[in-house]
Amino acid sequence: MCKGEVCDTCTGALMVLGLTYGQCEIDDLDSRLKTNDVTVKFLELFHDENGSYLCKELLGCDLATQEGKIYARKHNLFVEFCPAMVVSTVKIAEQLIK
């Protein structure tokens, strides 16, 4: 999304976790609470493994700015760093789904 906020890989994982554990019935409070717990756990684990779940902190630049985009391209972050975040995200999400 290029705003420097939550890493897009985390956003995708949170959607998957929401679909896996989420509330389908209006009165199903247990599913809502389970989803909230899993969401917090995912973000904690991702933060522990990667030092943050905020894009600009992970990349060391702010993609909301032209300078940040130039920096990211110059340092091959989209090609080298971001795929590592995808791997980390999948590993953590799989751990929580099992």
C-alpha cells in the first residue's frame, strides 16, 4: 500500500487468520475472541522474529515518500528483503493454523 504502516505480508496473513477463525454467526462471540487472540499472537511473533511489523521500520525507509521508494529500489529491498518477509509471514501463520 506504500504507506509505511503494517507490512502487507502481515495484512495478508491477518486476512487468512480471520477467514480461518473468524466470526461467521452474529452471536458467535467465541470465534471473535479467538480471532482477536490469534491476531495479537501473530503480530507478537512476527515482531519478535523481525523486529517490527511496520513497513517503514522493517525496510529502514518510508515508501510513502519518493525518497523512500528510490532507497528501496536502490537497495533491492523489494527483490531481496520483502520476499524474506513473505517467508516469515507464512511460517508464522502456518504455525498458528496448525
